[in-house]
Amino acid sequence: MTIVDVNGNPLSIKQVLEYPQTDSPRVANIANEMATHPSQRLTPRRLQGIFQDAENGNLIAQSDLFADMEERDSQIFADMQKRKLVLTTLKREVQPLANATPAEVADAVYLNEVIQSLDGWEDLILDMADGIGKGFSNQEIRWGISGREYYPYGFDWRPQSWFTIAKEDQNKLLLRTDNSTGEPLRPFGWISHKPKSRSGYVARAGLMRTLAWPYIYRNFGGQGLAEMLEIYGLPIRIGKYPAGSGKTERSELMKAVTTIGRSAGGIMPDTMKMEIVAAASGSSEPFLALAEWAEKSISKTILGGTLTSQADGKTSTNALGLIHNEVRLDLMDADARQCGTTIRSDLLYPLLVLNRNPHADPRRTPKLVFPELEEIRKRAEQPGPAAARYEINFNRPPQDNNTALVSLARAMLRQNSNEPVSEAGIEDAISVLMASSEPGKEAAAMLAPALEAIASTLTPTQMLGALAEAFPQMDVRPLAGNLGDYMAIARYIGHYATEAERT
């Protein structure tokens, strides 16, 4: 049976399912290649050369460099894992498109059952997210057959170094072969994810291109710090030998100079001397400042901010981290949406063609959505218990276990709500309110945690963090209750004025 791929090109089922493309003798040798580890002795000039080679189609060095960076730099690994792993926690669902026919609805139900029962889903999403940093990520599909139904029983992640770029199209990936041309990826055989971390051709689209620069400068700073710590605090020892000393005598003196540094003792001829100069001094602050700059640059590139990943005890407060966490929700939304688009074209459509409709229209393929994303965003935008206390809504019951703020003044007005509003009733409520409330003291009590937090001398950034941490401790219930009373009384005054005009 002849079927067509997502681009309308004909292909045979035998070609798709006979064996994985990487088992072909033309490409099998690439699996035996060893990593080149270009991060060793990496310099800015060499890094620029690696990037230029990648833009010309040779992705081997760049791919190996990106793997080294994630392996050797704990900050890059940790932040990338945060961004990847959050996608694996999202629930998935296949939904039909708008104005779907009954057949399309049935197709969506079938595909949803397949996706929900798919083994290795979380691993697939994690491997697809590898393209966020590296520009693309290809998973080879292993197809099986049960009865008359085809199903994917495995997804094999393939290193980015196994691929090259077509000369005629810089966004088209080819599988490397034993010649220099490469061959196109077999339709229905790959999930080829090319996330839009930023605009650009596939060789330049990965975040690792940006991360490579703080990575290399951080390594320079680390090497300099290690060299400084190696000699920091050690006295400088200078050996002096008389003119005409031979190579053997000079060697003995050198041995004595180095030995005395470890053993605090040594021997040398009377004709030779050794002077001990003041201990080597220096500061680690420049090296640590460079490392801190690099770490913050890495976090801002991957997560959109630093407060969700740094913990320096000054600016990295929990409250400010929650503010920056909104940026991460946007990133998660974009990453999940792009994964859903790729799975729709590279997995859902093949399943539909192989098992349901050989002539299915790719434009009408049901879509993969993550309904939990909208729920997460709504929960993130909802005020917490402290902020919720600012809300005053008489027509909605209290939520989130917040205590209803109903004062005596409001109770008096509500008790007579079914009766015509009278001037005497309003005056009584105002009298009760003025006698029972002290807005000045209540406001001072509410602001006490904030005033205490900024009592000491702080930098502007530290003051912002202190205020953010003090905010949840501010008890606004008394003041919010009074505000509710004022609003209730104002509303009843308005009703009274309206009725007075009518009469």
C-alpha cells in the first residue's frame, strides 16, 4: 500500500517499517565515532571557528562542545534540567480541531488513547527538549505491528553530531553517510524537533551558542583562581648559586629550594644561598566576580532571570523568585506548545495514516495540547491568602479558607437590607463604625513588618528583597474590614440618595 507523508510525497509502508534508517550500512559507521571533546583548551578564537564550521554544515564539533558544556558546567546542567523536566510533568491530551467532523472526532479519540498509553512519553519529551539548548533534537521511531495496527514501541535519541545541514537549505537536516552528501530523514521514521529558542537557522538557533561565551570566560576565571590558590600564602624561595656552578650543582640547589617548601628542611653547599621573600598575596574577588557574572548570565539566558536559580542571601529572596517565576511559566508554555506542534506532525499524523486513513489531510490532524498549562497559569495569577484579603466582594463567598470580614456596621445594614434604606439606619451604622475602628492604628500595625524590615541600612536591591519577604507577614484583615464597611455604607448612601430623588 502506498501512502503519503506530511508533505504529500509518496512512500511505502515497507520502506518505513523494514528497519530503522540508522541501521543502513551507509550510515552505520557514525555510531562508532568517538566524541572529539572540543572543550579542552578552548579559546575564543577556536570557539569562533567551531561556530563557523557549524554554519557551513559541519555540526560535529559544535554538537560535541554543547555536550561537554552541559556535562562539565553544573550551572548550565541544573538550569537546563529545570527547563526540560518541567515539561515532563504536564498532562497531555489530543483534541480535534474546530468544526471537526464526526470522523475527525473519532480520530482524536483514537489518537488520545494511543498517546495516553504510550510507554516512555516522559523520556521522549525530555529528549525533545534537548533541542532547546542545541538547536534541534532527533528521535528515531521504532515501529512495531500488533494485528493490523502499527504502533511506536520505542524512541531512540540520536546525537546531534550524526547530522549535517543541506547545502541548499540551512534549515534542512540530513543524516550523515559515508559520503559527504548525507541523506534526508526518512518520513514517518523520525521525530525531528527544532524548537524556536530564538530566530535563526538551525545551526544557530540553540541557546548553547549564547551560553558558550560565559562558559569559556568562567573557565578562564576558574583556571586563574586555581593557579592563585596553588601559591597563595606560600613564601617565594629564591636560590642563589656562585658564578661558574655546573648543571649538577644548579639542579641540587633547585631540588633543595622546592623540598624546603614541603618538608621545611633541606641541604645545600655553603657556597649557595637561599632567600625567602614575603608570602605571595592576592585576592580571589576578581575571579569570583567573573564566576558570579557568568552564572547569572547563564541563568538569565536559560530561565529568563536569576532569582529562581541563585541563592546569595541578598537579592535572591523567595518572594522575588516567585515574581520571576512568571517568566518561567511563559517559557514552559512556549516549550510545550512547540513540542506539541512537532508531535502532531511527526507522530500523530503517521499514526493516523498508518492505522485510520491512508489519505488523511495533514491540515486536519488533531492537535496535542497540555490543558494543565492553562490551569497552572490561572493558579499563578490568583492572589495568595494575604493578597486575597484585599478583595472585598459582597456577592461572592470567601475562598481559600479566608475568614469573612463582616463587621457590626455591615451586619446592621445587611439586617435591614430588605427594608427601605433610612437616613437613621445609615447614621447608626456610621456611628458604630467610627466607635469601633481606629484606621490609623490598624494601618500602623499592618505596616509594622515592612517598617521593621527596612529599619537597618540596606542597599536599594536589598531593601526591595526585604520588603518582598515582609509582605506575606502583613496582616491586612482589620484594615480590609474597615474598607469593606466604608464601601458598604457608601453604597447604601447611594441607594438612599436615589430613593430620595424618586420621592
